[in-house]
Amino acid sequence: MESRTYQGNWWIENYPDEMFSGTLEYHPSEGAELRLLSDFPDAKRGPSRGSQRYSKIMGVNEDGEMITLIDCIRDSYSISNGLPTSVYKARYLVEGFAFQAMNPALDRMYLSFYGLNKWAALANPRPGDQALQAQSGAPDQISILVDMPDQISAWRNGIKLGLEVKTNMKLERFERGSLDIQHRFSINPRRPQMPLKKYIPHITKLNNFVSLGMGHSVDPSEITAKIRTYGGPPENVEIFYQVRREPTKDISVHPSRMPFRPPEIADSFSRVLNYWYDRSEEIGDIYELYFATVHQDQMYVDNKILSLCHGLESYHRNRFSNTYMSKTDYDDLYDDIIDLLTRNPSDVYPQLSKSTDNLRDIHDIPSSFVQSLKDGTIKHANSKSLRKRLNEITEAVEPIIEDLPYSILGDEKLTADTRNYFSHRTKALEKKAAHGPDRTKLVWGLQQLIEACLLIEIGIKPDLIQKRLESRYENRWVSN
């Protein structure tokens, strides 16, 4: 998705005959911004930001192309020398169609990502057995016959998700031609006219699926769609929205360092992709925290460690036993501990020598501290520590990570101490924490541990995971 600027006239649905001149600018990392030389007829006048919203703003640019801005909010309103100016921010920009008196709905969507060709690499189209043949009745013309690779696809809740190859023939000065090959995902609902907002979760899930498979943060390079119109052919539109940061266009990951690639899972693509969707709902926190880290290249190392550890804690809660003792057993113990604090000990355990004071009175414990122990420390003492959680996760994937560079297997205590130091910043914890380049190595170890877990969750074979993660991390280094 490239930056672009549109000069045109703009209107809202309730006042289609009242158009206002303005400039629309789109930048991937900033989104779409419309600057009007006035404001719409029913807009509230005044400087208050966010006081005016529109579900849609339509426009036509200087070339006669229709545009729809979706989910718009006024960012500012001002008057200078008697001339009003208003600025609107839009969540989505649809180029090629005006949804006048229509809900924004699409029949099919296509997604391309930077680096997708290198990652997908389905069998390349190749000339067929009869590559060149004269067209019937036109001996001075020829056709090029190309065998196209099959689409791999998966059905998800009435929507067909496919990975396919798109080709485009290019002629250059009548001297030669070339066949441009592009991979793309298709989102094809069984029932047409699916609202745009229902496509968005699929964009996010497929974006993250490609990022995990490629081993690199990727962003959409192009989003197009088809819209069925009454009495005419389908309209082709392009869709833009704000992405996390300025997209990285040059993806330099070697295929041997990508955790998995579509040709390797072609026979199980449907199962793998459906697992991905299922797990994103079951263990969504680790998805969000992991991708928030890998998508933010400039994030500080300490924040990366905090985020990745948080993700692994959440993963453990969903996939492992969360407590040292069963809830029933600990509830009994908890009641006894609280009774010892607040009642005569011999009333709790008759075999104890007779005492007239409870522990709170014996030690003169403030009531607020007793409440803190009761509702905080003691109540949650049965929850496993980060160190214990890391031990159990690394044990579960030990055959995969034990020989990986920067594996945290054996360094679970150091990892937990480092996370605890970043959380509490005490001198005592600082002495136990990792420092300097060892912190970067911890980040790599945590990332590969999460990657191993996620890849296992979606059904990638353990030997492939081990091989690719070793290749991904073996050449990384950080200076002392």
C-alpha cells in the first residue's frame, strides 16, 4: 500500500448534492486524512476534536474515480480569515467505488503481502506441451499456453481462504514479453456481499500467519476486492488502511530460514490454516504479545522481555496446570492459614498448646496487612511462578529447542529473575538479572520458544521446526 494524494470533491450520504472541495492524503503509517475547505452541512461547528462522526464520506477525484472513506471522525475544525477548514480521519479508504445509499460490502477480496512470492513459491507456471500454437483462423497470431499451479485452500465458517497465483503478460516495445507472477490470498465468502468489517479479522489472521511462516514481520502490499453491481459487471476496488509502521518492502529472509512454507504444507494446508484460526481464539494473548514484539523493531529490549514473558505466562495458563495444588486442596489450606492469622491457633489445630492470642495479635500485624495477605499474597500463592511455568513449557518442547542457539533451556531462573527485575527495579533483583548482550540473547531465546510452541500448535512437524529454527538463529550475534 503506497502513499497517495487525491484532489477532489466530497459529500456525505444525506447531502449528495452538496459537494466540498478538499484534499485526501494517505500514508501507510498514518492512515487517510481528508482536509476540506469548509465542512459538511450538518456538521457541528466548533473546535472540539471528535465531535463529529460519519460512517461514510464519498468523493470523486480529478480523474473521475470514485472514493469512499469509511468510519470517519473530525480531527479538527478551524476558521482563518473567515474561511473554515475541517480535517477528517478515516479508518478505511476504498478507491474505485462510492457506497452511496449502500452498506460497504464486498463479494471477494485479494491480499498480497511484501515478500509473499518468496515465501509462497508454489510451483511456478510453466509452458505446456503445446506452448506455442497458431490460433484457429488467425495464422499470424500465436497463443502461449501455460500450466498454472493449483490453488491451495481452506474453508472457514462459509468462507473459502485460498493461496493462488496471479499472472499478467507484459509486452515491451513489440520486441519481447514477460509473464509477471504474483502470489496472493483470496477471501471468498459463499454468500456474496459480505460487510467489509467481517473481512478485517481475516486480513489480520492471514497477515500474522504469513509473518510466522516467513519468520519476519510483513505488511500488506495490496488489498483489492470485487463488488457486484446491479445490471453491470463487477467493480474492482482497492482498499487502504493504517498499518503499524512504515512497511518493510524488502524481505531478505532466506527460504531455508523460514519456519515453514506453503509447498511444505500443501497437502495439509486446510488443517494448518484452520488450526491457526482456532488457536488464535484459544490462546490469542500469546499471538498478540508475540506479534506486537516482532512487528516493533524499535521496541526496547526490556519491554520485549516483559512482553514475551507475559505471552508465555498466558500460554501456560491455557495449556498447562496453573496451580501447585488442586483448587479444593488449596482452598482448605487457605482457610486454615487465614484462621491461624485471625483466630486462636488451638481452635484451628487442637493438638497445639493452648493459646489465647492469634498470630495477628502475637505479632501485632496491621489489619491492612492481614487483608493484603488474605486477598493478595496468600490467596494467589497457589499460582505457579514464572520460573515454574517456563520450566514446564521448555520441558514440553525440549527435543526441539535443546540444541538451538540461545535456547533458554536451563536458563529459566535467569529469565524469570530478569523479568522480575524489569517489573520491580530493585537492587537485589538487578544482581540476579541478565545484563548487556545477554538480554538480547534472552529475547531470541524467548522468541524461538514461542515460535516452537505456535508451530507445534498448528501441526508443523517437529523435525522441520527444529531444523528451521536452528537455521534462523545460528548466525545471529550481538557484540559485547
